[in-house]
Amino acid sequence: MKKNVLFMILAASVLYSCNINEVSNQNSANEISIYGNVIDRASGSPLYNVMIELFKHNEENDSDDKVLGSTVTGNDGNYEFTVALDRTAQYDNDAVAYYVRASKDKYTTSLYKLNLSNVDKSNRIKVDFQITVTSIIYAGKVTDTQKKPLVDAKIKAKYYSANSDEDHVRDYGYAIGTTVITDYNGEYKFEVPIPTNNSYLPQWQYLIYAEKDGYITAEHFVNQNVEDMGRNITLNFTMKSVEEQEEEDLKKNYVTIYGKVTDNNGKPILNATIEDWLAYNNSYSLSIHYSTIQTDAQGKYEILSPIGLQSNYSYYSYHSYYCEAEGYGASKKTLHTTDGDAGNSYNFDFVLYRK
């Protein structure tokens, strides 16, 4: 009888020990370590203080998500943390999935769906991430047409979806809302966030423009996509003054006549006079005087002539350019201008002979 009792005690002890080991092994099997590295996709540099989370996701009910563990990356971009989870749950319930998430302020968020069958014998699984800033950095310099830097020019931005025409972006684009100012070197740096409209646009167009009092707005239209996030892009601006633009606009209805006046030995003639006369229907008896100019020390001149002039219900479009100088015989050149000549330049050189 004593032997039977002793046997039963020993058997119970062995059974208890086996149960303890099974529980211990099961708990150990349910703990996995997730480790890896996070880098900036654009620069390839490791990212510090990125939040790494493992969460249980119910694909039938997003509100049922539950974070099971988390950590942050170190200076080298590395991380590792251990969590306990039921490794069979993913297969017992198709609606349940585990995700590892990497997130950082002003960076894209990246998700990795965990496949528990990939966990190695040491209960560790490696998950690396590449994320990037949710912005594009534009930098450059603003100058006038003489290449002089412009201080306190304002740099602004608008965006619209890709393939929009420039006028549509200019008139209906969404303002970024941020303005930067050029420094004393005319330089600027503008970090522009990618457009959001509840979700990221895969492609879009930016209008980046420079404004300054007394100058005409300068613009750049740039097509971008999600692959450009984190990039540094150089955009330089050249701004015309209002006076320069007005002069250009004036020339749109004029032709420029320029040249040199010399004697028959090729020597320039100073203060030679060039007169611009306009005629109606090539009738020189119906002509009017428009302008007069004199040559400089190099014998050079330049006249701005209208392509046409309306007067007394007549349209004057035939030009006669008379050139004369004291002690020299006169010379003449003619030009008929039409709307198609607007903005053109013509070279008329004169050679004068002594009387």
C-alpha cells in the first residue's frame, strides 16, 4: 500500500512538472521580438526618435485596433522591442492581422503587415522601414534683370492636381499659406508640404512665385509626385521692374530701327540727324513727321517706330528714314510695317558723302 501511494505521488509530481514546462514553453513561444532600422528614403540617413508600434487590427472594424507594444528608434535608427501575442490568432480569425507601424512628425507613415510564419526559431523578426519627409524644399536666389540680388522678395506657393494648365493653377490653385522672405543676398529656402485633400495626391503641380513692390511677379510651374518628397530643388527667379515691363509692352506695337552713320572712309559721324517720317499708302505727299534722333560719338543711333499710326481716318505705315549731317549729302531708307513686324528690329546703316 505504501509503495502504491509513493508511486502516485511521484507520478503526480512528474505530471505537474510537465504541465509547468508546457505553460512556460507556450508563454515563451507567444513572446516575439521585433527589430530593425529606419532610414530617410531621400537621404539614406538613419532616423532618430521614430515611433515603432505593433498593433492588432480587426479588418472588419477599424475602431477595434489595439496597440500591443511600442518603442522609438535610437540615434543609429535601430530599434527592438518584445511583445506577447497569440501566434495562432492570425490563422484562427481571418479578420485579425498584426501590423508594425513607423511614424514621425512631418514624415510619411509606413505600415508592415506581420506574417507570423516568418518569425525565426529565436522568436525574432526583422522589419526595416524607409520613410521620408512630407514636403519638398525649394531654395534659390531672386535677382533683377541686372543680376543684382533682391532683398525682401516674397516667395509663395499654390498647388493643383497634375496636368492642369498654368492659367488654371494661377487662378484656382490652393494657396499653401506659407510665405518666406529673401535675405540680403536675395536667397530663400522654402519647405513646401505636399498637398493633402483627405489623402495624398499621387501627382500635382506647384506654382512657386516671387513678389516684390515695383516688380512684375516671377513664376515657376513645377510638376511633382510622391517620389519627389524629401528632395531639395533649386529654383532661381529673375524679376523685371514695372518700368522695364512697360517699356517692353510699348515695344510690342513698335519696331526698333538701329544702326551706324559713317562717312565714305568708314569714320563715325557724330550728331548726324535721322528723321522718321510716316506716309499714308506710300504717298510721300501725305506724310507726317514722327521723330528725330542724333547719333552718338560712335555714330550709333536707335529709333522706336510705330508699326502704324491712325490719323484723320488714314493709317500711316510707310516709313522714310532721312539721314543728314552738316557738310554731307543726305541719305534715305524706307520700310513698310505691318502687324506682323511688331517687336522686330531692323539694322539700317548710313554712309554719307561730303558735299
